[in-house]
Amino acid sequence: MSGNSITLVGNVTRDPELRVTPNGQATVTFGLAVNRRWQNRQTQEWEESTSFFDVVCWRELAENVSESLPKGARVMVTGRLEQRSWEGPEGERRSRVEVVADEVGPSLRWATAEVTKNERRSAVEAGFSARPATNRPTPVAVGDYDGDEF
């Protein structure tokens, strides 16, 4: 097991955005807000802090997330942290740390969920073939990604 693993529980801050890479792989990004609440020992008052994360999903996980999770949904995400670097439009170096998800699921602490198992699909079907899809957003092609698009 790698030393770079993370589990987060939080709320989806924007609807997952489904895209397709030039080689046909589905990818989804969404924002996740993670709240932390604690009692100040000196004042005995409750304090709160929110951290925001960008989450990236690939392949079948990306498709399932885009079909299942709306903005506001409470989810659990497990994955790894990954830092990307690129050069900005004016030549400046930029970087971003993202959570690359291995698993995403609904939090059942304050909600219930109905799980529906998907059929296994061939590589052609997983690459958004011409078969009809219900509730599936139209994928957007991913061009040269500069990090500011998400």
C-alpha cells in the first residue's frame, strides 16, 4: 500500500463535469468541501473550518459519478494526492494538488441511497459509442489542458 492515500468526507460543491480525452477516456472533475468543527477549549464556543478539494475520476468511475452525484451530495472519496504543474499563458509556473479518486460513494450518515449495478461494457462502449444513453450528459472533449479549465 502506498503512503499517499487519502479519505475525505464532504459535500459536492459543483455538478461533476464529464469530459473525454482525445484517446477516448472519460474523466470527471468536481469540487468537494470538507468541514471540520471543534470546540474552542478556552471560550467553549464551537468553531468551524472548511477545506476545498478538486477531485478527478477516470473511466467507469467518471461515468458513474457524472450520472449519480449532484451538487450538494454528501460523499466519501478515497484516492491519492497528485500534484500537476504547467506553464501559464504568460510563462509563469503554476501547480495544483488534486485528489485522484479510486472510489466515490454516498455517505449514509444522514441519507439513504439506492445502488444499481451497471452492466459491464466493452472498451468501445465505455468510450462513448453511438449506443443511446439515458441520463448521461454529453461528454466534452478535453484538449490541451492548462489546469485553469476545471
